Amino acid sequence: MKLKNVLNQIATGLIEAIIITVCSLLVVRNVCFETIVVSGSSMNPTLQSGDYGYCDKTKHTLDNINRFDIIIFEYDSNGDGKKEELIKRVIGLPNENIYFDDEEKLYIDGNIINQNFSFNCDDRLKNKNYNALENSYFVLGDNRPFSKDSRIIGCVQKEDIKGVLKVITAHYNDVNDLSKGKKIVPFVYF
């Protein structure tokens, strides 16, 4: 009888611990991270349509955005209040002057900056000068000829940034594959 009571107490404690752990993980996941699915080609070759991952949306991360971070932000493309989410790379930080020379080399406040990631060139950037104002970020897609970014929509305001991409966990052949459960081998960036 005593053994049965001990086993019941252990089982009850274990179930309670599992429930508390699962609930805690769900809260952390929903408060600190957000699932993203890349749709479109504006971040090729770095991100492909169908990449699936997580962005960090904690206050600490949003207050410490760095050059070349990949961010997810909201943009009202039609002026009707309905915002779409875009994913782009931060090139210019608040209060910086951004310049691209005729070879598409990046200069920030007159200093050359190495762009240590793959991107597709776009002649429209050559010999162009941009300014990121206070609390705003100059962003570009890595597939620059086909990206709706700060050249078109202007700088991204800090309050419109939802998160910073931290991990790509898997790639799906087609965004529709998500509902079908067709997963390719997982991998991680960043």
C-alpha cells in the first residue's frame, strides 16, 4: 500500500512538472519568439521562399539591432492600415549616412564597410546616397534588383520592427507543403 502511494505521488509530481514545463515553454515561445515562413525571393540567396524559422522579438533584441541583422517588420503598402510583413537586412543604423559607390561598395558616414554576405547587385544603388534618421533603419533585400526595400518604401521605423531573425530550422519546397507536412532536412543559419 505504501509503495502504491509513493508511486502515485511520484507520478502526480512528474505530470505536474511536465505540464508546468510545457506551459512555460509555450509562454516563452509566444512572448519571446515568433515563427516565420519566408515567402518570395527578395532575400535570395541568403533566404529562400519556404524557409521556416524563428525571430527574436524580446525588448533586449529590438533595442540592440545591429548592421546586417535580418529583421521582420510591418509595412502599410496601400495606406489602408492593413500591414504586411517584410523581411530585409539592416544596412544603415539610425542617424547614419549610407552611400554606395559605382562598384556598389558600401560606405557608412564616409567609412567603407565590408558586406560579408552574399547579395545580388543592382545598378540602381550605384552612386546613391541615403540617410537613416533617428529611430529608423535603412534596409535592403539581398536580392537587390527584385526587392521592395528602403529605396522604395523609405527607412523602417523602430516601432515597426517585430523581430530579428535568429534561426532557420527547415526548408519546405513550397509554402503549401507546410500544411502537408512535407519537410526537407533541417538546417540552421546564424
